[in-house]
Amino acid sequence: MSTGRVAIDGELNIYRAADLKTLLQGELSRSSVLEVDLAGVTEVDSAGLQVLMLAKQTARAENRELRLVGHSPAVLEVFELLDLGAWFGDALVIGPRAA
């Protein structure tokens, strides 16, 4: 198996959740390691978050690795609000907050 890479741009929301779920599951089935670049994500809602969580759980269950990289400000905001950084287990780069 190989390493795959997927970049998600735009909204990660209920309107795209089904398509993104299919995309990520397909890429996971072809790769032992899948990197999902979130740098272009402009919005995340609960459905989008569920897609990412399902992909991570699927990877773990199948002894594959899913890495979330390039977290956009929208992704960081949701991960920080819900304290999900540790759950996903990926390095998050969070700059200092404005005073």
C-alpha cells in the first residue's frame, strides 16, 4: 500500500458530507497512510466534523493511518472549541492569541 493525499477546499459541511465521506473512504481503502490537507477549509459544521471522525475511526479499525494536516483557521477554531486535538492525535499549529 502507499501514502495518499487529499486536499479539502471550501466548506466541510452537511451539503458536502456525503461526497467527502465517499472520497475519504475510497482513498483510505487504497492507502496505508492518508494525509488530509485541511488548509483550504473555510467552514466546518457538525456533519463535516463527523466525516473526519468517521474517517479517523475507520483508519484505526483497519490498521491504517489518517493524518490531518494544514489545519485552516476554521478547523482550528472548531477543534479548539470542542477540545478535539488530542482525539485526532495530529499536531496542531496554533499561534499565540491576541491579547
